[in-house]
Amino acid sequence: MGDAWEKRIDEAWASYDTYGEDRAAEFRAVIDALVAKLPEGDPAGLFERACAFDSTDRSDLAVPLYQEALERGLDGYRRRRALIQLASSLRNVGRAEEGVALLTPELDGRSDELDDAVRAVLALCLASLGREREGLSLVLGALAPHLPRYQRSMAHYARALVEPAQA
């Protein structure tokens, strides 16, 4: 996988919105053709195929591809994206508890621009399990640093949602 392949996959994703719901299979075929240029079982290829299924409302088909990509050693930025997207897909297929188990360790992992996405998807998984207060706490905690004012209060309120005795 080289820079040319990465550029082509980025271009394919940039064109995603031009396909529309009625052309989902056509978009997946574009991704499949690009993945075919990689060695069979390449983790990045499995990931991209999973993304294509996920983006075209086929979370059920995305889940095993994300899992295989991770098992085969997907790393770096794609690995973290795969964890987030797998957790979301698991939630979509009624397995939110597995999504919580996947993303909870990411809260203590190395920080990057995907931190807020981790918290947002984890919050959705928690809400699906009836744990809305925990989810809201995560979302408020993620939002607080982006506010022009009230950062401390929102961070405090976020903690208070899950630690009411300290409120």
C-alpha cells in the first residue's frame, strides 16, 4: 500500500456523497476494486471494505470485517477508527455492550483528534444500554473544552452526573 493507493482511496471516499442510497452497491464496488490491488487479507483493505458496508447501512456485514482487520494487525490511525466504527456497528446490530467494552479502554489511551468521537460513540452505546447519565457525562466532558466559556462548570457538571455525591 503506497501513497498512490492512499490517494485513490481518499478520492473514492471524497466522492461518496455523489452515489446516493440507490447506488450503495456501486460505491462498494469502487472500494472493492481498490482493495483488490492490495494483498489478500490486508488489514487496511478489510477496514476499507468494512467502512463501505458501514457507510451504506450494512453494519451487519461491516462487523466481521472490522474484527478481522483488527485481528490481522490493523494499526495506527486506522486501528483507532476501526475501534470507533466497530463499536458503532455493534450498537447498530444490538450488541452495544461489546461496543462499550471496546471503547472504554480508549478513554485512557493515547490522545488524538479522535478522542471526541470515542466519547460520542461510547455515549451512544451507553444510552442503548439504559446508561444515559454516563453517556451524557462523556458528551459534556468532550464538549466542555470546545466552549468559549463555561469550560470548568460543564466539566464539573459532567463529573457530577456520574459522581452525584460530589455534586
